[in-house]
Amino acid sequence: MKALITGGSRGLGRALAVELDRLGWHVTVTGRDQRDLDEVVSTGSRISAFAGNIRDETHRVALAGVVGESLDLLVNNASYLGPSPLAAIAAFGEDELHAVFDTNVVSPLALVGRLVAPLANAEGVVVNISSDAAVEPYERWGPYGASKAALDHASSILAAEEADLRVYAFDPGDMRTAMHQAAFPGEDITDRPLPESVVPALVRLINSGRPSGRYTLSELEVLPA
Ligand SMILES: NC(=O)c1ccc[n+]([C@@H]2O[C@H](COP(=O)([O-])OP(=O)(O)OC[C@H]3O[C@@H](n4cnc5c(N)ncnc54)[C@H](OP(=O)(O)O)[C@@H]3O)[C@@H](O)[C@H]2O)c1
């Protein structure tokens, strides 16, 4: 089985890559920092890395070349919150608005466009990583939350259009990662769960054959395996 995880060099993406490798999957991870990528590659025998910025079209085209004819799983996980500390939606600069929506909506959808044929060949799965900020109007989480809401809606449309694919939006809940720390600069976030704790439920979803849709970690934890 073959997976591509964007932002697989840290946090949730890294934890998922390590577990899929352990389960025998061949995993390609992406990210911009080569040292982080080298570290995750060193954890397993079937993980390979392809460095680049997911916002860069040439990187997405190159990823399609790496994937080839067939792909069982695409996880659109790389994401951008906006500048830390978070600002009110009306205070966001235009360049940052573009950066958030480009990273969280345009680039994942463009990557799906590049990979829809190999995914369909494998009757594959697309997981778009969402957030509770897609649903709840948290102050200062505006562009990020709105971008995740857009990604959720696009996931539903993709599921309706591509009958050969299963398409999941997955909300992992709070996790102790660099992104979460950026959202709460200077705060102690050690009470948040590690991303590794989320992975078993996500792997169960990927392997479940459940219908396309939006799933939260808490829902999956109470569903029968
Ligand atoms: N942490 C939470 O509490 C939380 C809660 C709800 C949802 N989520 C979602 O969970 C997912 C994973 O977040 P995380 O907390 O694990 O984040 P993280 O630890 O900060 O990791 C983010 C990953 O994305 C990569 N990335 C970011 N921008 C990129 C770009 N432009 N091009 C390529 N790679 C890029 C990063 O690598 P480089 O920086 O080296 O490129 C890194 O591998 C995200 O979709 C996030 O929105 C997180």
C-alpha cells in the first residue's frame, strides 16, 4: 500500500507516517525542512521524503511524478495558521490571507487534481485534515477556521464527484505540536495530547471502508472498529 502525506515531517503527519511504515505501507512524506524530513525517514524502512513547498506548483507536479500510476492514500495535512500571535480577521494583511487559503485550500485541492487518476486506479482514500475551528467561530482563528471550513466543503464535493474514492475530512482535536504552540505562544501546552495518540483512530478510519464524510477524533473513538 502506498501513501503520500503532506507535512509528514513533524506533528500529526510524522506520527501517521511512522505508524503506516510500521504497518507495512510505503510512505512518501513532504515538507520544507530537509533535516526534519531526514529524521522521519530514519525512523523506518519504507519512508521516503520529497522536500518542497506544497504551495509551489512545480513541487506538486514533481510529487505526481513520484507517485506514478497508483496511490492508495493521500493525506492533505500540511497547513498554515497565519502569523503568531493570531490576529482578528479584519486585521489580517492580504498577503497573509492569501498564504493561509493557498496553503490550506488551494494547494491541497490542486494536489488532488494532480493525483486523482492514480488515486482512482487504487480506489484510494483522500484525508483532508480539518479542525474544530472549521465549525466553531473562535475569535482570532478567522482565516484559518474559514480555510478549514472551505476544505471541509470541498471534501464533500470531491466525494460526490469521485465515486471511486473515499474522501474524509478528519478533525484530530488539540495536539501538542509546533502549530498548536504557535497558536498559544508562550503558553504551556503540555496538557494537550501528543499527535501519536490520534493516529490509531485515523488509521482505523483509513482502513474502515466507512462512507466519505467528516469525522472527528471523538466520534471515531466511540465507533466500533
Ligand atoms: N495541533 C493541533 O492542535 C491541531 C488541531 C486541529 C487540527 N490540526 C491540523 O492538523 C494538521 C497537522 O498539524 P500539526 O499540528 O501536526 O502541525 P505541525 O507540527 O506544525 O506540522 C506541520 C507540517 O506541515 C508542514 N508544512 C507546513 N507548511 C507547509 C508548506 N507550505 N509546504 C510543505 N509543508 C508544509 C511542516 O513542515 P515544514 O514547516 O518543514 O514545511 C510540518 O511537517 C494540520 O492540518 C492542522 O491544521 C492541528
